Amino acid sequence: MMLKTKRILTASYNRTSATCQKLLPFLMRQRKDKTKRTETEFSESRPPGPPRVRPFLHNDLLNKISRISVSVNSNDPESFQCAIGPILGFAQLFGVLPVSGVRAPTPLNLKFAIFSLRTAYAVSITMMVFVMAILAIMHMIRTLNSTIFGVQGGVAAATAGAVFYGDSVIALIVFLWLSPRWITLQRDWRAMEQFIDSNKIERPKLRWRFYLITASILLLALVEHILSIAINTKNYDWSGNTKNTTFQHFLQIYCMSSHAFILETLSYNYALGIYIFIISKLATFTWNFMDVFIMLVATGLAERYKMLNKQVITSKHKTMDWGGIREDYAALSCMVKKVDNDIAPIILLSFANNLYFICLQLLNGLSQPAGSSIVDDIYFFGSFIFLIGRTVIVTLLTAKINDQSKMALPALYTCSASTYNTETERLIYQLTTDDISLTGMRFFSITRNFMLAVAGAIVTYEVVLLQFNISMNV
């Protein structure tokens, strides 16, 4: 029986669709079911019949997923949707990605409504952070001039607040923009998983890997932020021997030390102190969660490539369905391009923000006064090492997609003559010519070489800042 097929990815994303249109015709070829595959998870939806295409290519794909996933794979804890769901649910407490159903076992339960409590909560947090960003930008406009470079720590005092809160509010806006697209992205991702799983490919274990990545980064970020609070409250009497040991006094000292640029425009009061304290924590979480989000998405894609490569490497001298393997790689390639189309703004924002703060902290460290306390030194080195380490981990985990997309080529080059055929040759050509990587709005592709480029840029900018700083002090 001949079945109609159609593209699996949404046509609303023009660049992704153009790429996938070149690859999806490969997936639309009909293939006969082999006897050893009659007991797959998709056999429960219909009895074995005449030759047909794989489920990933059926018309009315989402209805097909609805029938299959609810009855067969709705409780699969290792799917990407189930693995990342609890983490996204926790992030929604901070106004990130207001999509309902993120903890559901199937992406068919994902919903986004403009007029809903989740969206209103996220928008209200975004607006509060936006007010802080406006006040910080006003301070930067007033103070940033050529003479500020000659003042020790002047660049940081003038620009750090504006960049920090500006980055946070842009990130919240981008996550809000991503919310309706996240639903389509997750449904396509689940369809891709089911398509590859139908070829008896081993499934990656994502859940605990995701939990480990998230817990490690956020716990270290919490420690770094606690040290920041300690630095900004050195004048507070922690012994409790004086009258000025109340929370109100603590809050006032913290705000006047860490957010002096806000108090230049507004006069301090207790309500303003509460506002600054809460918004600073929300912005700090958003700043760190951007990197965590990129790590999780990149790990989910890279692990899928890793399982496909394992199948090719272990079976290169055996008779196998090379056409099916090639279709799996093509489907995964289309998924990477669609993911890149949706999260590229977050990647660009994350790397630009990390690059700025690395240069700023390095400049502050090289020009740090000799009379700094031990707590200051611990905070500086701890914060700087954490920032460098987080940036390196994001780069390596994201670059792993590019590495894994080429990992199977050596095994295919040494494939035995008895198993080599036209489909094997087409797979080699596909893996060789297809450039698979996540990008920052197509300004750069994240590969291992990119990390060296970032390091070179940091050194270059640091030398320029130091020379300019020295020339202003002469």
C-alpha cells in the first residue's frame, strides 16, 4: 500500500524549511517492513500489513503521535520532554518560558495562552526587571565618558548594572517569544525521537544527566551570589551586639553598596529595598539559566547523535539497513537546524554577556587595589573561575553536536565491501557535506575551534582596555 507523506517540520520557519526540503525527500521513500521489526512500538497502532513508510512520515503527524505516544510511550522518562520538564517548571517560578504542561509526559499537552496567569506573571517580572534596566542605563548615560577609564573600577561601575539588567530583560523577552514556538519544537522533537526509535536505535539516558548539569550550575551560582551579598554587606554588624542588626538595616546596606546607581535617581526606602533585593535575584537566575538551557538542549541533540554513531560503529561489518540509518541522520539534522532557528537569540545573548563579564572581571582583577580583603579575593577568584568554567562548559557541550555529527565517518570509511552499497555512499556524502552546529544568529557557529576564537578575543580586548586605562592615568 502506498501512503502519502509530507514534511515533518513546520513551514513557518523559512530558513529551516529551505534546508529540510533538501533532506526530507530522502525520508519520503517507501520502505518495506522487515520481519524482525514487526514487534515494534508502532505495531500496536495497527496490525502488520503491506509495505509502508515509517511512522515519522505519515500525514497528520500530530494525530498519529497522539494515538501512539499516549498508549505506548507516554511514561518514557528518558524522552527530552520528560527530562527537561521539571527543570522548566522550576524556571517558570522566575518568569521563564510561560508554557503550561511542561511537566506532562507528552508534548501534546503543551499550551501557551497570551491571556493566562503564567503569561501575566512572566510579563510582570519582565516589566519589573525592565524598570531596573532603564534606571541602570540612565546611570550609564550620565557617567560613561572618556575620563571614566582613568578611574579604577570606573568602567564596571558605569556599565555593569546596565549590561546585567539589560541582558536579563532581553533574555526574558526572548523566552517569552520562544514560548509558542517551544510547543511546535517539542512536538517535532518527539516525532523525531519516535522516528529514530522505530529503527531499534538505543535511546539516550537524559533525565539524570539533565538534573546533574542543572544542579551543578545553579548551586555554584547560588554560592557565588551569596559571596556577592557578603561583599556588599561588610559594614553590617553580623555579631548582633548593636541595634542596627535588623533586616531593614541589612537591606539598606546591601542596596546602597550593590545598587548605588539606582539610588542616584530614587531615594531609598524600605519598599524600594525589597524591590531591588527581589529583582536582583530574579535577574541573577535568568542570567545563569540561559547557559543551563543551552547546555540541556545541546546535550539532548548530541546524545541522539551519539546513539546513532554507536549503532554505525558496532554494525559497520554487519548487514544493516543503511537507508534507515541515513534517514535517521537526516531527520536529526533537520531537528538541529530547527532548534538553531529557535534558540539562536539565546545563544548570541549568552555568549555576548559572558564575554563582557569575563573581560570586565579580568580588567578589575588586574587593576585590583593592594588593600583588598581576603573575602574580596575569594569572591573575585571564585566568581571569575565560575564564569570561565561555565562559558567553557557551554561551549564544549554545544560543540559536541558538531563533533558527534562527524563521528561516524571513520567507521563508514572502513566499512567492509560486503555491506557497502549506494545507501552507505549517500550517508557518507550527507555527513561530509552537511554542516551541523548551533549558531548565534548565524554570526558564529559553536565548534571546538570557536572556544579558541573566544579566548583570542578576550586577550585582544583585555590588552586594548589595559593600554587605554594606562594612557588615561599617565
